[in-house]
Amino acid sequence: MIGKKIKELRDSLGLSQMDFGDKCNISDASICEWENNKKQPSLISITKIINAYKINPAYFFDSSGSVCKQSTKKKLSNRKRAKK
């Protein structure tokens, strides 16, 4: 999901992976891995992109308003129930 959003953003700006990454100090190899869903970017990397391109952080959110993977959502939900 995030990889697709990164690719959409980069394409809309007309930038190569190298040029896109240079502006936010991220390697083109990392951009490539994210766009091809081989790896997921860290929150630090997402923040670098948000700051470099001055985009709304919500751009990376899925329809539920979260960038968390389903397994992470489940863990958080279980923690909340355990605290009650």
C-alpha cells in the first residue's frame, strides 16, 4: 500500500527514483524496494518524504486512517483489552 503511494507521488512529480530519494536523503535502492513491495519504509523514512515534499501525512494512510499493518492493529487491540 505505502509502496504504491510512494510510486504515485514520485510519478506525479515526474522524478526518477534517484532524484526522488536524493531530496529526502533516501537511496534509490530503498525507493525501488518499497515501490515493488519487497520492503516497507520505516516511519522515519516516511517522515523524511513528508517533510521533503511538504505533503499531508494522511496521503499515506489507508481507508481506516492508519498506516499500521493488520497484525499491528490486532496486537494493539489485544493490549487494550488486556488492560481492562
